[in-house]
Amino acid sequence: MNKFDLKGRTAVITGGGQGFGLDIAKRFIDFGAKVIIWDIDEELLKLATEEVNSKDLSYNLVDVSNSKLIEQTVSEIISKTNIDILINNAGITGPTTPLWEYDVEMWNKIVQINLMGTFNCCRAIVPNMIKNNYGRIVNVASVAGKDGNANASAYSSGKAGAIALTKSLGKELADKNIAVNAVT
């Protein structure tokens, strides 16, 4: 396993209450980072902080589809510390349904979380990274965003958008010591 030195760095991880997000948080703490996990489920956040049991882990109750809440939360965080690393991990798959039968509200919810959530977090956090001439952003996408999955048009579309957002933002920040990548 590679060991990275993240001492003195602060990371925000969305969807951090469980699964990949929580596993990433644990690894970052092992590497010396201070980690703030965001999730929409406060019970998961409480259980995660109990499980990890580290002074370097804290949480915020955040719905990534709510841009105002994200801006407020980021403002509170950067009044105390920089945000050096952003892991956009929050996401939902939604129902497996043919496009012509897809519920419009469910389609919108999936795209709001999987694409707009990534946009909202980047939009709020990137200015702090630019100010500090440092940042690392990883957007968790999916191979479904590259290939498209049958009966998962909303999920595939949201993740395809997240991949395109990653490419565009990476080019915008290329001269600012801020790396932007996606994992699929």
C-alpha cells in the first residue's frame, strides 16, 4: 500500500457516513489528514465518528444538492482552516427502469445529487483552493458515465456529467496547483 503524507491537510469527503466515503476517510486519517465527512444521514455520521474514534474526524450534516447549505458549511469551515482536498463521493443509483417509464422527480433527484452535488461542492470549495494555491479534487464517477447502463439512464447521465465536469474544471485549474480527477 502506498503511504501518502497528508499531515497539515484538511479533506472534505461527501457521502462519508458509510462505504467508500468512510473508507477513504479512515485512510486519510492514517495518512495524517484532518477529515470532515459530509452526509445527509446524521445517524450514519454519528456511527461513523464512533467507529473511527479519532480527534481528526468531524462531520457536517449536508445535502449536496442544496447549494446554499454547502456555501454556508464551507464558509464555517474555512473560517477555521483551509480545505485542501475534496472527495465528491456522494451519489445514488436510483431505480432500474426504462427511460420512457422513468419518474421525472426521481430522475431530477438522481441528477441533482450525482451531478449538481459535485458542481455545488466544487463551486463552493475551489475559491479557497485557488486562494491557497493548492488543491486536490477527486470526483467519484462510474463506468456507467462512460458506457451508459440500460435501465439506469438517470444514473448514467449524472455520472457522464460528472466526468465532463471533471475534465472542464481540470483544464480551468491546470495553472493553479489544483489537480482534478475522476475515478470510474
